[in-house]
Amino acid sequence: MGPDHSRPLAVRVTAGRMMAHEQHSVLEPGTHDDEEHPPPRATAPEGSPRPRRRWLVPLLVFVLLAQMAAAMVTTAVQQTPTIDEPIYVATAADYLHEHRVRFNPEHPPLGKLVIAVGVAIADPHVDTSYKGDQSRFGAHLLYTSGNDPWRLMFWARLPMIVLTLLFGLVVFAFTRELAGTKAGLAALALYAFSPDIIAHGSLATLDVPAAGFVLTSAWLLWRARRRPRLYVPLGGLALGAGLATKMSVLPVVPVLLALAAWSVWRAGAEDRRRALLRAAAGAAVAAVVAVAVVWASYLVVDPRLRWTPDQPVPAVHGLKGLLVRLLPFPASYRDGMRIQFGLENYPWQGFLFGHLYTGSRWYYLPAALLVKTPLGMLALWAAGAVVLVAVRRLRPAAPYVLVPAGVLLAAAMTGSRDFGTRYAIFVPMFLAVAAGCVLAVRWRWAPLVTGALVLFVAVSSLLTYPYYLPYSIEAFGGPAKTHLRLHDSNVDWGQDLGRLADRLHERYRGERIWLVYKGSGVPSYYGIDASDPRKVPSRQVRGLLVVSDSAAAKARGRLAALIRSSRPVDDVGHSITIYRR
């Protein structure tokens, strides 16, 4: 068919330019086909009420995060220091006053620098001349330096609460880009109602920030498929933040660097050789930025990078020793890795389904996640993983969502410390994104079933308020029965010493107290006048026997005999049991 000479010349020239632009857009390197990225939804016509509802999505996001914030703030206010927190808080205070790395070298500085923001606001008195180790220094800062531990711990926890809420926005944004706004809201709901994330996101610890930075890196690298020059360095920045927070992030580094290369490859030119070079350069940029962030975290603490270990640093040989020597990190980071490898050789005790054992079990974390993850969440995790792999247009996102979580979980399962699901806190973060993708399946029943399961998760989470740390699902008896199956940070991490003091004052005033407490709090500070029943003959133990459930799980010898011959009469926070003798 020949050209249409009946139209004016200007109209014909404009139409020709438009056709040429459309052809160029189809053939432009770096664009993606409709199978991977569906076309944007049509905009609503004029006069449609839909634009008036633009406030609805931000409102729902705000409501979900507001309830999460309320739960975490309540937890932060009511709980006494857990076992690890005083060390991190004292190290953060030492950073602010001494400006050098002395305590807690087994963890890099960034997470403790975040805690230091709250510590700086609390402005505690810090005795820099104290000569004890990091555990004693933490107790000294909180209880014998004239500080208010309630106030100091709240301010130390608050920056972590804010960071946890920000990671919720990452979950929402990541999922919305993959499967739409409704999917993003469903994923955010699963994140915001996750008992594990609420429990550990409200503490001044390092598990949630390390996992959140890895998730953020995966999301940014996914976005790099379209704008690699912007998002590859940002992805490296987030990866570096994870590495500068906790060394458990190291196993996922090759995965994220490979994803950086793949994203640049997908965005590259059609020439394979050039695309390969650009992909390698992208991975190198991400790696260099990540390493720079680690160095920067140490330089912020001490620009002179002084480092003299105050504790023995074990020698590490073989492949692990070679890895430590080759990593381009500061000396204190590499010594911290050696300390971590040394801790892996320690004969730790685990407790699973009533069985106490020495060593580790490879299936511990999957079993603990089964006990402590709401059933609706488990169902959506499984369905979301299947959808990511099975749905063609979502399949490219599967390596960014499923592979990092899988690699980190495999690495954690080979560890020697069976202490809690906090070692797998990245699972509810990444799989929330996968779960939201269920709504990408165009089945009529998908929104209804997804909504029902999310509601079930929300109800289960709200019912455990404010005892999120000992949460377990209803099929295993709920939070009151968690101590029968798990121990340590799964149920009893020393968080209820303040609640115990209140209970003893309200119900058992004047009675003789015998206490076996597993935690870093100081009972006498909270007004608990108690003796250790293991240091006197059993016949002298009369009155109330108070035992942390983690200590009861590991009880042997005299303590086990005392518990068997006592009658449980009360429970505090589902983590401490009161017996009468």
C-alpha cells in the first residue's frame, strides 16, 4: 500500500517520526519483553473516582506499619535487657567516648553505630576506665554507673525499631514492582504481623538489620536490570551495610555479586562481548562499594584504625584461614572472623522438642521455624515460592528473592549454635515478598484465600501481644507451651526480669525466693531478693523456686531434682516459671 498523499505534509512527517520511534523502542537494547514486565495498567478515564482513592494505599501502608511500631515500642518499653543487648549497647557507648574498636570485635561496627544514635540521645555516664570484659562492662554500664537501664535500653532500641519499619517499606516496594499494589500490601501485612520480626526488631541486636540490608541489596539489584548505573552501586552499598553489621552475611556475597552481573547483562547491549565486560564491571563495582562501606564503618569509629585485641584470637587454618587472609577488610574485621570460627568449635547445647543435646542438628532451624511461624504465613510462603518459579513473567525475579534466602538458610543450618530463629530472620523478610506474589496468579479465589490467610496471621500475631519472643503457633500450644519444645532466644532470653519483679511484688510479697535466672539483668536492681538454690542443700530450699525456662530446659542434677519435686504455680511472660516448694 503506497503512502497517503491526501494528508498534509506536516501530518505525514509527524506520523513517520512516530512509527520510527516505535520501531526504535522495540529494538532498543536493554528493554524487556512483556513476558517479564507486563505493560502498565491503563489510566483511569477522566471523571473516574479512582484518582480520588490514591490516599488509600498510603493509608493502609501507614496503618500496617503503625500497628507494628506500636507492638515494637510496647515490647521495647516492657522488656528488660536480653542476653546480647548490654554488650552491644556498651560497645556503642564506648565508640562514642573512646572512638576506637575495643569490645565485641566478633561483630562489625555498623549495627552498633545505629544503636549509638539512641545511646547518644540517652547520654549515659560511661566509665571508660572499667577493666572488665565486654559482658561485665555491659552490666556495669546499665546497673552500677548511675544510669537508668529502662531509659537507656529504650533509646538504644529505638533506632532499630525505625530501621525495621523502613525495611517494611522495602518489602512493600519490592513486591509491588513484581506483582502490583495489592501484592505489596499483602507482603507488608505478613512482614508487619510476623512475631519473629516484631520480637527481634524491637531489640538492640544485629539480626534484623543485617537481614534487612541483604533484602534491600537484592531489591536494588533487581531494579538495576533497567538502570544499572544507579542501582548497582546502591545495591553494593546495601550489601556493604549488611557486611558491616554481621559476618553471617558473608555466604550471600557471591550470590548478590552474581545477581549484580546478571542485572547489568540484562540491561546491556546486544553485543555479547560488550555485555559480558559490562556484567563483570557491574559485579566489580558492587564489590568495591561493599568493601568501601565496611572500611567506612570502622573509620567512623576510629579514623586511625587502632586495633589491639583484648581477648585471645584463635588461629584459623585451611580454607577458612585462607579466606580470612584474602578478604580486603580491616584487621579487626578479620580477627572478628577468627573469633567467630573459634566459637563454631565450641560444644554448644541445643534443645528441640524436649530433647537436650550437645552440638547441632541440621534440621534445627526448619523445625524451629515450623513451631514459630503462623500457619497462614507458612502456606503463603510455600505458594509464593511456587508462583515465583512457575509463573513465566515472575520467574526472572526468583533468583533475587529465593536464592539469597536459600543460601543464607543453608549456611545457618550448618552452624553450631542452635539458639533460635533469629539466625534465620531473613526468611520471613524474603518470603513475605514471595508470598505477596501469589496475587499475581489470575485465579478468582486467589485474593479471597490470600486475604483469609493474612487475616489468620494477623489474629495469631495480635493474640500473642505483648509476648512476641516466646511466640509459637496454636498447633503447638501457643506461647505458653513454647518452652517445652525450644529454648534460648526462641522463648527465654532474659527479657522478663522486670515482669518477674512486678509479679513477686503483687502476689508473693514477703515469701522466700530461690532464683535461677538466665539473662544479663541484675535481679537485685529490680528489687528481687533471691538466693541460688543450687548452692545449698535441697532440704533448705523452701518457698518459691523461680526458674528461667531456658535454664529448666537444660536442667540436670540438683536443679532438675528440685524442679521435679516442686509444683508450678505461676508463669511470667511465658519465659519464667514459678514453682512452690
